[in-house]
Amino acid sequence: MIIMTLGRKCSSASLITLCFLIWSREASGFQVAQYNHCRPYPLNDSFPAPIQSRPIQQRKVLALSATSKDDKEETVEKESSTSSFAGLPSYKRIFFFVASTVVIWVSEPLLSLVDSAAVGRYASLSSSSQSVIQLAALGPATMLCDSTMYLTTFISMATTNKLARAFARNDVDDQVSTLSHVMGLSLSVGILITLLINFAGENILAAIIGPASTASVETTKQVLSAALDYSRIRSIVSPLAVMGLTSQAVLLCSQDTKTPGLAVLVASLVNIIGDYILVAKMNWGIRGAAWATSMASILANGILVRKVWQKMQRWKDKQSQKVQDIPFLSLPNRAAFISLIQLAGPIFFVLIGKIMGYSSMTITAGSFGIAPLACHNVLMRVFFFFATCGDALSHSAQTFLPGLLYRKKLHEEAISTSLTTTARNKDIESTNDDSTNPRTFLKRLLFFSVGAGVFNSLAGRYIANSAGGTFTTDSSLVALMSRASPFMGLANFIHPITMTLEGSIIAGRDAGYLVATYVFSLVLLLSQLRYRCSEFVAVYHALLLFQIVRIIQFGLRVWKRTSVSQKKLIEGTEACAA
């Protein structure tokens, strides 16, 4: 966690470089696997569509034949680094897949965390009160910037889904047209974000900051002005940033994990150096932090977009003139746009729900004054930094589970059509085989989730409880962070487990239950914030409650739907084979 201390820049750079080298060592073993994870079946298997068109007995034989291949998959995996993700992954494969994904996804919260450390420590060189004001301004400013970017991830989710089907069909025309459409859409959305923040950002930030009843009107205006400056500077690069998120999804789906990892390394190093020069040396304060982050974003996302452009040119090579004429940037027609939106609609709602919940926490924290708002900014930056582990675990569930769930469906069909008791018993034994059992995979993934939760809880609480001086020299802020640290630590423990279960629900296409769950959880969170928060620490009581409610709801649903005896185990997974 030394990354967060700019006074120890060498240690930060060394840690980032070490993470990248560890990831690079394993990345080669995942390149083809990254591509294969977009497909619910091995590359050398027949796709289930032809199976569905055959007589039911032939379908049963083919299903059992597929199971035999799965039984041998872990053995093959030891012999080749290019084995498919279909079948039950080993503990080692799950670990390195999650680790590499964390390294890739840690960039955005890391940039905001470094900004908080730089502003909190070095803005105080001119004035201690100015340091508190700027640190308080970072809370709503980073929340606005990060939330708008987070909300655009529905484009990258739809991109992964559509490209996966195009890869499965080996349809280069669809690959190129999909890429052109999503890149054009990303550019358009990024421009809208820039316009939104520049023209409506002041009103949005004012609503986030709230009245700050214990602060003077003049102090509140200073916080709003500083937050607006930071947000407007960061919004300049929003078009490229949204295109970078989409490009990252394209690269991960097409087996390239090295380029996103390189982009994260570049962004982290450039931001650390930029904050040191602009904030610590030139004393630009919050504006310097915004420019440093923007420069890091330009370089990192430029790497991603350039790589995707090169990939598109290779896809178009030796194709028809129609394919070669497709530009790199274009807007989808009405039918293609509707198709994109339908893929990510429920997820889009969930993202909005999360943003509303965490934004409400910031608004409530701001109502207690400037110092609590500054404290909340630091604590949430720490929380979201460790939350990348949960996001990576959720992505792992979405990567591995669809293939296992589809195998389970074939086994269930084979059992239901067995004509003899002997055949039926053999099929049941095959169905209960761990090599295709989704619950066995979930147990393995939850093992890592618990481990990540313990580490996140201890590290996050230590930072908030004992290393508050890393972010600020104000003793009152350090004391306030220490009071809230136990509840943030517990929330950090639960979050990876919650996200693993949420990813499992998404993998099973249980969208209705997911949306209903978030409606209930969000109403409960908002009620807790409105009626039960009489002091700042109660905000983190609400955060903990939010995590507890979700883990209970998700856990019961996932346990039921992965039951070996449940006939409805694979509802909604037919779309994985579409």
C-alpha cells in the first residue's frame, strides 16, 4: 500500500513494476484462454447448435462425450497453456486469472487514490485550511468523474458479448462492424460526458456537496469551485477515456492481456510523477492533480485505442471490399443500437443503482461539514481501491460459469431422456461429476473471495486507522478516519464475496432477480442514510448494511440455482450458446 504515499515514490513504482512483471510471466498462458473465455465451449468441440438439431438420443451421446473431454481438461491444462476455459478451472488458473484482472482494473481507483494522497499532503504546504478544503473537494469531484466513467461500462459489456458471438462464428464482417459501432458510440458518449460536466457540473457537484451545515457559506463555495476545476480538467479527456474502456474489453476478449497491463503501468507511473511535479513541487494543488491524472489517462488510453486500431486492420486484411470500407469510427444503425442496449440494459440499471447508493453516502457525509466530507473522500478512495478485487472475482465468475452451466444443461437433458434405469444412473453420476459442477467452481472462487476479503479488511483498516497521516496532516481528520475504520474494514471483507455471488447471477442471466435485489437494497440504504444517520460514522454503518443485505440475497439465490438437483439450474443460459 506504499503506492498511496508520494513521499515514497520509488517504493510505489517498484511495487507497480513488480506486479506487472508477475502478471507478464503468467500472461502468455492466458492469451488464447482469454479468447476462449468468450465462448461457452472448447475450440475443438462442436458447437451445441448442431446438437440441438439432432435426435434426442444423439444429443445425449454428444453431451456425455463432451463430459469425457471435460474430465480430462485439467490434465490437458497442465500440458498446454492454451487450453480452453471450458470445464472446471484449477485453483492456480483461477488465482492468476483474478490477479491479472486486478492489475488491469486497478488503474482508475489508483489514480484517484494517488491524487488524494498528493493533495492531502502537499496542498498543506501553503495553508492547512486550504489542504482540508481541497481534500474535501476531491470527494465529490472524483465521485462525479469516476461515476460517469463507471456508468459507461455497459458499452464494454455489450462489446464483449457481441464480439464473443462473432468470434464463435468466425464472422469477420460482424467483428469489424461491431468494433466500428462500439468505438463510434464510445466517442459520442465521451463527448456527452465532457459537455455534461462543463455545462451542468456545477449544479451536480452542488447537489453532491450539499449544504454542509457546519461550514460557512464561503468555505462551501471554495469546495465547490475546487471540485469544479478538477472535474472540468478531467472531463477534457473523457472521449478518449471511454474509448479506452471499450478498447480494453476488445483486447481482453481477443486474447490480448499484455496491452491493458502495460496501459495500467504507464498510467500509474505517469500519474505519480505528474502529482509529484505539479502538486508537490509546483504547488498547483487540486488542479495539478487533475492535470497529472489527465495526462496519465491520455497516454494509457492512447495505447489501448492504437492497439485496437491495429487489430481492426489485421481483421480487415484479405477480406471483401465491403469489410475493408468499414471505418474505425461509425455509429450503429437503429437495429444494431437496439441490440447493443438489450445486452446491457439490466446491468445498466444495476450500475445506476450502485452510483446512486454511493453518491447518497457522499451527500450525507457532506451534510456533517467539510472535515467529515474530506474524511469520507479518503475512506471511499481506499474502499474502491480494494473493491477491484471484488470486481475481478465477479468477472471470473462471468468468465467460467457459462460453460459449466451449459454443460450442466446437456447433462440434465441426458438424464431426462434416458430410457433405462442403468443409463439414468450413469447419467446422474456424470452430472454430479465435479468437472462440470458449477457449485464446485463457486466453492473454489469463494475460497479466493474469502482470502481477498480478509486481506482487504486488514489492509484497509490499517490504512484508515494507522496511516491516516499518509493523506493529511490534520489530526482531526486522522482521528475521524480511525473511528470509521472498523465498519469500512468489515465492508471490505464482505465485498469480494458479494461480488463473486453477483457475478454468478449475471453469468446465469438471472437479470430479473438482480434488478429486484438492487431495488430492495437501494431503498434500504437510502432509508438508513436518511433516517438513521445522526453522525458521520453512521454513514459507514449504512455501507456495511448494504453489503450484508446483498450477500444474503445473492448467496441464497446462487446456492439454490447451482444445486445439483435443481432442474432450473441453467435458466437463462441458453443465450450463452446463441
